[in-house]
Amino acid sequence: MKRIKSVTNFLSLLEMGVHFSKQKLIELNPDNQLVWLVTESNLSFINDTHEWENTKIKFDLEPDDNGTKVTFTHEGLIPKIECYKNCAGAWTQYLEHLEKYLNS
């Protein structure tokens, strides 16, 4: 398993053709939590293209018998908003790819 040794405060930019979002790292507890605040977004496939703004992307980490259990939460991505169905499915795919990478 790969280990992230350090993370500094930064702005990250994700451009995927379907959407754009910019995040700022707002909480860093290397042994148990990382939290990003979405500061800008443009989700081109929905009516409210800024729907992700002010939501939080969180990774909670805790040791378990197999290494580390990672719990992902996108706070604010809830069933009543327009992108929920598509975005939840996309997050599942991204996290599956991340899991494969970390276990390689």
C-alpha cells in the first residue's frame, strides 16, 4: 500500500471535459482526515452549474486489520440536488480507481 507522507495547503484544479471544480485544502490531520472545500465549480451537465460550490470533499482514515479504512464523504452532495445520481456514480468509479492504485 502507498502512503502519503505529507500534504501542504494548495488549490487543486480538476478538469475533465464534463465539469470543472477548484478545491482548497481546509483541514489536514495526516493520520485521520483530509477535507477540501469546493471554492468554484462549473458542472456543465446540469442547470445549476455551481451546485458543488461550498461543499466539502472528505477522506476519513482509520487503522484496521488490513491497513487503513478510508471513508469518503462529499458533504452537500445529497439526493435532492440535480447532480446527485450522476455525481455519486462518478465518485464510485474514481474511488475504485484510487483503491486499485493504492493497492498496486
